[in-house]
Amino acid sequence: MSETATFSGQSVAFVRATPAQVLPPPASMVGVPGWMRQNLFSSPANTVLTLAIALLTLWVLPGFISFLITDAVWSGADREACIARNGVVPGACWAFVRDRLSFFIYGFYPLDQRWRVDLFFLLGAIGVAWMLWQKAPRRDIGFYYFIVVLPIVSFFLLSGSSILGLAPVDTARWGGLMVTLVVAGVGIVASLPLGILLALGRRSKLPVVKFFSVLFIEFVRGVPLITVLFMANTMLPLFLPDNITVDKLLRALVGIGLFASAYMAEVVRAGLQALPKGQYEGAMAMGLGYWQMMRLIILPQALKITIPNIVNTYIGLFKDTSLLLIVGIFDFLKAIETARVDPQWAAPTTSATGYAFAAIVYFIFCYGMAVYARSMERRLSVGDKR
């Protein structure tokens, strides 16, 4: 670092022997104060919005904490623990949730066979972890385990098999969180490959393939999910011979899978259209065939672009499983609906507690999917950063 000095009226330049002292940044620009200044108080409008949200939080949050935690009832054998005393209504009746937790998870599944459901949960957790953990060994095998092996094993495990020595359990006795995870899992697994095929069919140059793909997508997207469930549950048996019956849960699985695949097709198509034309031309210049080009070049980039939309569709699908109760399928929310009207737990806060518990469970699953999607975006976008 050069400096100048004046000797006898002349300027003489010299180089400093030691570097100048590095000064720390202002305290208001680093740490928590710096983050708050940059994200919460960066402008007058942002400051007003921050203060308004803070005031709203201070107004609402104490009531939630009081109801869910401080004034809640955590233990008890029946409604007597959660009824009002001396004119004071207690908070959330978590004793009700503790007493009926197994019913919320298993429904009417036989008590002595619930180990099969627990094994299903364990196998599903292994499959999800194997698929999602980036450093897991042989993730290619994990993919086939999750897509092929797990559904087959789960079917025989839950429904029963004389070959395996498992007593049959009719799907009418399935219920609770188990049914919600089965339906959501089937819809999530089936929607992506079917959606990819429909998206490719909609962009196909073959008129017949394109016509039927567009017809299916637009028809399914033009009706609400509850209509699809009613058609699958009520109208489908009318078109079948009298000697053929289709299980109610299977009908719902097919309806939800097809419904989700139509929405997923548009998500994938958006990713395909976002790719520059040069990607297609470069793949064809390398001599790749259509399916090779799609598998190796186009689809990986298109799916990377649409990760937020894919996960958004998955989250919506998971929450939409609550509509199953309308067609008489005993899902997680239906189990809570049934338990809350039990006279044994007829208390002022029982219903609110049941719905609060349902909201917490749905939030945990949906937020978990959102967090994983954000981590995937960050990992895959490293090469795009400048």
C-alpha cells in the first residue's frame, strides 16, 4: 500500500511496511441486528408490515399457547377430566387424544394384528429414507424397492395372505392414519410416472396420442376431486357386471391416482417448455433416440426446474386425502370425527382438540415435504450460481 509524504516542498512516495488495520463492520450491519435491519426494517413499508405482524402475533399467540399448553388437560380417563369446573372451561383435552391415539392410527384394524401395520410403517420409513437420503448406498436399488417391492409387500402384509400365514383383514376395517398414508403414498408414487407420460403425450406429434392425452388432462382438471371420488365410489359399480365387485378403497386409490396424474402432467409440461430448444437439438445431434433423449437429457432438467411445483402437488394431494371421509372411507380425519362424538369424551373442547391434533399431524408431514424440497433445490442449483 503506497502513501505520500512531503519533504522540503517535494512529494515522496513510499510503501508501508505493515498493512493498514482492518476495521470490523459496524455492529448494526452484522449478527442479529444486521439481519433484522436487512429483512425486517429495510424500508418504511417493511417496518410497518413487521410491526403489524408482530402486534397480530402478540394478540393471537397467547390464546393458542393458553389453549394448547398452559390450560390444557393432559391426563384423564373420560369426559370428567375436561368439563368446566366453577364456570371455567379448560383448554385442549389432550387426555382424549392420548386415550384414542391408537384408534386414530389403526382405525378398526384387529388389535392382535396391528404389528403388521407397525411393520408397514417401518418398511415405508426405510423406503422413504433410502430414496431421499442423498448419501444412501445403492439408491438405484432403493428406487426399485420403493416403487415395486414396498407396494407388493404392503398389500399382502395389510390385507393378509394365506401363503404367508397372515389372516385376511378386509379394507373396511382399515382406518386412521394408516389409510391416509396408503392413499397418499399410492397417489404420490403413481402420479409422477403417469404425469410424465401424459405430458409427453400432450407434446407428442402423433395426433391420436396428443388428442387422448389432452382429453384426459382437461376432463380430469375440469372436475373437483370430490366428484372423481363419487364417480369412482358410486357410479363405477353401475357399469360393471353384477358378479364383479371392486373394493371401495381400491376405487378411491385409482380415482386419486388419476386425478393427481392429470395435474402432475401440466407441472411436467411446464418444465419441458421451459427448456431451451438447444437442449433438444444438442441431444438429437448426439444421435440419441427419443426415449434416450428424454431419459438422459430432457426430463432430468425439466424435473429439476419444476421441483417446487411437484412438491406443491404432493402437498395438495396429501391434504386432499381428507375428502375420503365424504365417501365413507375411514381415513385419519374420519377417525377423529368418529371419536369426538363418543359420549365418553363429550366435553366442550373435545372437538377443537381433535381438529388441532389433525392440523398438527398434517402440518408435520406437509412441512417436512416442503423442507426437503428446498434442500433439493439448493443442492441442485449449485451449478447455476454465478
